[in-house]
Amino acid sequence: MKIITSANVPTAVYAHEIGGNWSSMNMSESIKMICRMKKCGCGKKQIYQVLLLFEDLRCLRVENIDRFQKALFENIADNEQCLDHWAEGKAALTLASNGFQVVYEPFGRPGPDLSASCSGYRFYVEVSRFREDYETSQKLSQKLEECNGTLVEYGRGEKDVERVYGKIMSKAKQLPENETGLVFLQSDNDRIEEIEFEEVTPYFDRLVSEQNLLTKLGGVLFDSGWVKFPTREHFYLWRNPKAEKPINDLLAGKLQRLKEPPTHSRDELSELKHRFHISE
């Protein structure tokens, strides 16, 4: 069963040793998760990824991790739902590893997914993931085989841009009033990349300039999932200058310069396997 793909796995290494820091409570919750994942047919790699994410969030002092663990535990059998929650964990990890203080579900499940603060400045985050389009991916693979692996076009169009527009609009409505709000987008869909995001931003420029809509939305951050050369851009930010509480220049700079968390070492993976007796 596919739970997490290499394209959207956040794993990081920090100044901690797994063996020395796993508390009895963490051990108990982790063992429950391992049993649940094995029952759902998950392999060793997927189990590693989930346990390491939990530990990274704990070591970076992300608050309310228990709520995130519960959400992932309850949806582990549903691949797409699981990945939707995983995207929230990835966003929390990305912000926390870049120096933000992060709280998961600060107001509970009906509220925003995250709150983040840095240098006395707080904002609230709605996270959303574009799900993988398996049909398009299959067609693209077939096209590549027919062309002996040479580069082929795979149709971008207005519908993809409309999906980005619709996703931002729906998520913006969920942001709290009188606070700085951010929509954090991630994509597992090959048809929706930074090109589509950049194409939709002029529509939002007109919305806020001509109609003064989206006052709760301070900005939208798009995680492209890869580094663009030669600019080395990874995260793309659109800002709403007419928001009730707009994103200031300091915060905008921090968001645009976000770095992906580094990968875990082999020693940590070996320790994890030994501690939890994980086998295929």
C-alpha cells in the first residue's frame, strides 16, 4: 500500500539522538502507530518516515503534536486523506526548521491548520495539497514509452489554473478574522507546478485592487517541491497589499528564503530499526 512517496517526504536531522530522547509516552504512541500501519499493509520505509516526522516535530517543539498524530493515525488506511494530513505535518516541519515557533491546530480542528510566529510576528496558516492525478501520470508514462523516453508535452491549460484559483479561494475563507492569514500550497500533481501558480496571481492582483476582496488573506505560499536554477527559488510567495493585516517585508523575506529540512542519517535509521524491531 502506498502511503508516502519520495516526492513529499519531509525528513530532517537535528542535534538529537533518537535513542536518547524517545520518551515512554512517545514509545507507546509510536508502537500503536507501527501496529496500525503494519495492519494497513505499510512497509518499513513508510513506517520510518512517519516515526521520524513525529520525532522531528517534537524536537523542534511544535505544539499540539498529539493532534497531528491522532489525525494521521485515524486516516492511515486512506492514502489520499493520509497524505493531506501529511502535508500539514510537512508544512509545520518546514516552518519550524526555519526558525518559526509553530502550533498545530491552535484553535482545534475547525480552525486554521497552523499558527507560526517569529520575532514577535504571528500568522495563521491553511495548508492544502493538490492530489496526484494518476490518470494523467499514467498517460504521460505511456507517451514517454512511445517516444523512447524523449521529452514530450503533457498539456497544461485553463482547468489547471482554475483549480489553483478555486483552491486558494476556498482556503482563504477558512482563515481567521483580524489576523494575518497565509495559504500554504503543496502539489503532488505533475500538472500543477509553479507555472500554474504564477499564472493565477494576476487574477488575485485584480481581485484585491478592483474589488477589495480577500481581506483575510495576507498571502499565498507555493512549495514547488524542487529548486529552480539559476534563481534557486523553491518557495513562491504572492502577497495581498490590501489585506486587513498584510504580510510585512520581514516576514515575506523569511518565507521566500525557506529551506527544505535536511535528510536523516543512516545511523538514525539504524537506531530506529533497532529500537522498534521494525522488519519487512
